[in-house]
Amino acid sequence: MALSQTQEQIVTGLLLGDGCFEFDKFKASRLQIKQAERKKEYVFWLYSHFAEIIKTPPKQRLDTKQWYFSTRSVREFEI
């Protein structure tokens, strides 16, 4: 699966900000998004751009009220 130009631009912006990759030694990397409760709309906007590589929609932690999701591990995130 190739990332679209929009997805590539979003990933670049996220990595310059507060996005991060989690590396799986055996497969690939996945993008992790974690944001404060006040950024819920932003999290769902990001989700809408990567939905085809996400297994579950964003969830909210009960303790911190933080919204989060992770993509599946995909080789396109390898650096």
C-alpha cells in the first residue's frame, strides 16, 4: 500500500510535531497518535485520513481522557 501525497504530508507534519513511530523488529513501523481531550476533533480528522490502515477507531483513556489510535505496522513508514 503506497501512501498518498496528503498522507505523506500529514506524517511529515506529525513527526515534526508530536507524532511518533513505534518500530516492530520483525515487520515494520506503525504511527501512534495521542492527544489531549480538547484535540478530539483533530484525532478523528487524522483517523479519517489513515482509516484504511487502522484496525480500530480512536479510543479515549479513562484515566487521562487522552484520545489515541495506532495504525497497523506498514513498511511505508520505514525510514
